[in-house]
Amino acid sequence: MPFSLRLSPGARGGNLTVPPPKVLAFIIGCCLAFLLLELYLFQIPHNQARIFTWWDWIFWGGLIFWSVWFRVRLPLGASMSQLFLFALALVVLAPPWVAPLSAFLFRWNKKAWYKELFNRSQDSLATALAALVWTFFQENALWLGSWNLSAGVGIALSALTLFVVNSTLVAFAIHLNTKTPLREIWRRNMGWVALSYLLLSPLALLLARAYETPLIGNWGGWTVLFFLIPLYYSRFYWDEKVRLEQAFDTTLEVLMNALEAKEQETRFHSERVADISRDLALAFYKDQAKAQDIYRAARLHDIGKIAIPEAVLLKPGKLTDAEYALIQTHPQKGVELLSPARKVAFDDLVYRVILHHHERWDGRGYPKGLAGQEIPEEARIVGLADAYEAMTAGRPYREALTPEEALKEVQENSGRQFDPDLVRLFTQLWEQNPIWRDRKAYIAAKEGSLLRSTSPQLSSASASPSPSEPGPRTSEE
């Protein structure tokens, strides 16, 4: 399943959209490397007994087109297809230069020119290097006693070469475009599919041999198409895996929206907290994947409130000590609620955020009373974002603070409620006037159009609540 790239939009030069300079240079380098290697492969003599015809090329080109058209989206701007099986089968069947050129030509997409150029070039370059490996083993037979292992070892190493080159090029392009560490890109996009990718590689040799030895209608294509049935369902499995994860996330978002819909003043609370958290995490870690993980956790930080009785959760007046103690159980209840999904849908980061986002730098928070560096970094980030959102979101029993007043409150509680380093970063982001700074502008953007959390907007005074010191009905809830 070769991986492809979905780059973020680049800058515009006249009517031409271009990616960042480093990404553009990398794309051009991949394209030139493919062209040079293709010229070299064209000069290599080939000794296939079977003549590879134009009809053969059209048939396998159609399969490549089909495999690229029906691809599966992955996290961090990548996708995958089963192109590698047909490309490897072509490596076995045809002269060395045919498979790389087919991988370059037999595809069509409406993506920006530089995205399509990169995807064509990196797939073709990986296929060309795989063709070199296969050619080497055909010219240098590998024997184990009376057994010729050239075909088996050749196809396995060709598949490994294609996978390593393809995944490395895509991962590096994502790294250049997003600054995400290569290890994280591999973990999120490639690592989980690597074993299945390699185990499927013998199927490419089987497809090639089946095409050479017709079993139905005196044409090997029928046999290949028959084998595509289980292949389609293997692709369907990966597609459904991604869809299932997306459906799970959507279900949780529906739960959070239902929780917030009970109280008008808390509309978009978790979404705004998540946007603030993502920007703050990106500034803190310089890692887009980590920031996105924290965004996801922040969306769920208050999910435990589902287990709090509405009479307490929506009480318009001051809470009793017993009711406030009940509110303070929502972090633990959130962890318990999501415990069945541990290591299946969520990693430990989500649980750390849910459990500890109400801890304080001075140790006066809850539920564990952690202080300073004892508090997980992710929870400190979400806790600050949660407090700012609470300060600027009105309640029936208290007035909101303006963005300027809320910032001052955050700064005054640096070293008490909040991590001082995060307060400094938060202040820098706030001064850039992001859309989340003003709650009214944020809600208007969410209701009216697609939101970019870092887009500058005009600030306006907002009605919104809460001091950051602990006590009944404060930002500590």
C-alpha cells in the first residue's frame, strides 16, 4: 500500500499555487531522481521470455489507475493504496523501465500540480529501485542446494525496497511541510501497516505468474481479476478501520455537543478549549502531531460531566460544599467512562488530560493535588486553555471577563494556578489576536464558516466568566 501525500495549501504566485521552498525543492529532486533512474533502466537489457504488448500495458495500467483512485486516507496528511502489488507484478512481467513509467503515467487526480507531481515521482522512484533489486536477483541466481530462491528473495526484497523508499519519501515530505518529527509520522501513518504490507508482497509474484499462465478463457487477466476479490476486501478492511476510528471520534464529539447543549453559555466550550490547547501545544512542542493529539484530548476533557446530575451541573446559584465536591469528581468519572477504550481508541495522553486538567501549579487543585512538574505537561496546557475559556464565557450567576481582563487574570496567576512558561507562551499567542481570543468572534466564526484557529480577527469585548482562584463555581469546575 504505497503512501501518498496531502500537502497543506501553499502560497500563490500569480495564478500558480506553490508549496514552501524546501518542499518544492524536495519534490523537484524526487522527480529528477526518477527520470535519471528511468533512463538507466531503459538501457538495461531484459531477457523476459514473454513479449510484453501494448494490451498488457493497458491492462496493468488500468489496475494501477484503479488502485490509486481508491485509496485510504491516513492521519497527518497521508493516504495509502494497493498500487505496490500491481507495480511489483509489472516488475516481474515487463522490462525494468515499464513498471516505474506506468506508476507515473496511469493515474489522475485534481490535486494541485505539486502534490500530484510528488505522488507520481515518489511512487515511480520507489518502483524503479524495486525493479533494480528484482533485476539483480534475476541476473544473479540465488541457490539453496537444488532450490532456486531468486524469485522469492527477489520479490521480498523488492517489496521491502519499495516500502522503505515510498514511506521514507512521504514521511520526509510531511516533516518538511509540518515540522512533525519523523518518528511520530512513522508511528501514526506507516508503522501499523508495515507488516501487512510485506506479508502481501508474495501476492504480487502470484499475480504475475497467474497472468503468464492463463487458467480461464486463454487469457491470464481473468485469473488476475479473480484474485482481486480478496485483494479488494483487504483494502476494504483498512478503509473500514480508518472509518471506524473517525466514527468513534464523531460519536464522542456528539456526546460533548449534547452535554454543552444543555447550557447556552457553554456552547462550543470544549471546541474552543481544544483550539486554544492546540495552538499553545504547537508553540510549546513545535510538533503538529503532538498538538493534534492534545486537541483531541481537550475535546474530551469534560466528558466526565455526563455522569454529574443535571440538577447540580445546571444549578443557577451557588453550589453547596457537597455539590462542589460532586463536580470535582468529573475528571475521575471521565477516565472511568472512557476506560473501555484504553489502548484501543485512546493512548495515555487523553487520560492524563482528562484526569489532571484541574490540577494547579501550587498544588491546590484536584483530584490528586499535584504541583509543578508533577502535573503532566499536556494537562497543564489544557488546564490553562480551560480556565481562559471559562473566564470569557458568561454564566447566569456571574458576568464574563473581557479577553483583556481574562489575560490579566491568567498572568496574575502565573506560578500559582498556571505553569509560568505556558503563561508566557499564551501571552505571545494572545497578542497575535487569534480567533479564539474573543468568544463572540469565535462563535460567530464557528456558526458562519469554517474556522482556522490561528486566523487573525478583530477583537471585541465579550461577556464571559470566572476568576481563576478555587471556590464554588469558578474556572476550577
